[in-house]
Amino acid sequence: MKKKGFLIVSTAIVLMIIVLNCYIMQNQVRFDGDRVCSKNPNRFYLNFNMMNTDDSETMVLNEGETLHVSWQIDGGKADVMIAMADEAPIYRADNCGKGENADFDLTIPKTGEYTTSISAYRAKGWLEVKEKKTNVQLEGKTMWQAQQKPLQHL
């Protein structure tokens, strides 16, 4: 009878160790995914299989410019915020969970440095914030390209 009791207690301890180890390993992953940021054009993109950390990117934007904001949370929880330092956020979504998403344009109220930040706990999903080019900006680029002379071959 003592052997049977010892076997049950030993098995329970081993199972608790395995479960605890799996839990610790799961929560130790801070970021597993892709991160892209580019200053020209302004873009911040995260695609995460597992995110247990905070991340942010700062962009210099002018009044009246437009940001396209889109994100989706497929698991875990995340907070998303866009703000200037020492100012109230121009966008905030707290405690977003599985199945929550966003896809919208955001007009910049005044010129300055805007930080997009995400705080995630066991989250899976993606986030993209990028400057949306207006027709005037696109036309200017087309006009610049049209002014370029073709290379002369020697």
C-alpha cells in the first residue's frame, strides 16, 4: 500500500513539474515574429506569433498628414496607443483580445513626433501603422520622376 501511495505522489509531482515548466517556457518568449520599421516612408509593422513585451516606434509627422492604422489580435491581450510625448493619445485601444481588430485612417492634429506603442501579453497577431500618401504627395513624386532624364549609354 505504501508503494502505491508513493507512486501516486511521485507521479503527481512529476506532472506538476512538467506543467510548471511548460508554463514558464511559454511566458519566457518575449517576441517571436517579424518587426519592420522604416523612416521613409513612415511605417511600423509587427507580425507576432508570440509577444510578451512592449514595443514602440516614433515617427515625425506634420499637421494634416494621415496615418493608416490596422491591427488584429488572434490570441492573448494587447494595448495599442499612438501619442505625442506629454500629450493625450490621439488613439488608444486597451485590453484587446482574440478576434479584435482595427482598420482606419487617423489625421495628425499637429506637427511633432508621434510614438506608436504596443504592450502585449501572450499575444498573437499583427500591427501596422503607416503614413498614407495623399494625391498631392503622389503627384509630386510622379512629377519628380517625369523630370528625370534617361541615362545616356556610352
